[in-house]
Amino acid sequence: MGKPNDRKALDIARNRIIKVGKKVNKDDNYECRPDIIVHKRKTNDYNLVVIEVKKDIHSQDEKDYDLIKLEHLTIDYLGNHYNYKLGVAIIIGTGKNAGNWEIKYFQEEIRGKRIN
């Protein structure tokens, strides 16, 4: 995972905008702001984990959009150069679903799911 003195950063809901997609022209990219990223700053060589967190009350479209972002950030898709090692979506239960959660993950084109 690197040398002991390699420093990684944990960025939570910062203003880091990630452009994903093939850069044919400026309109072919879309931007996203992941909730949490673990990476080495100023390089894409050590992008470790990207995390999106939502409450279960969000619309299905919003949750699906998070999954699309994670999938694109974890695979070499249309020229994406971020290649995070792991993408994780966490859905947290609220109200009558409080205490329940769902985790979906992306890792090297593998999609997984776990529900408590």
C-alpha cells in the first residue's frame, strides 16, 4: 500500500471537483463532488477510496447518480484517469428504517452489495 512515510489525505465534502469522462471537448465531461475521498493530494497515482453517503429518504435517481459516479471513478471508462481502488455507496436508514443500512461497492469493475 506504499511506504510508511507516504502521506495520504482524507478529504470530506471539500470543494474538490472531479471531471469524469472522455475529454473531446469541454462539454463531454461531467463534474462530481464525492462526499469522502482518501487519496494523495496533487496526484492521481494514489487514489484509494471514494465514498458517497445518502439517507434512504433521497430519491432513487439521486442514489443511482451516486452509483454512476462511483462506477466511473473506479474503472478506466472513456478516458477516466482517476481509477480509485474502491468506491463505496452507503445508504443510511431513517425513520422506521433507522439502524438499517445498505452498502454497495465498486472495485476493479466488480460490483457488490451488502445489506444489514
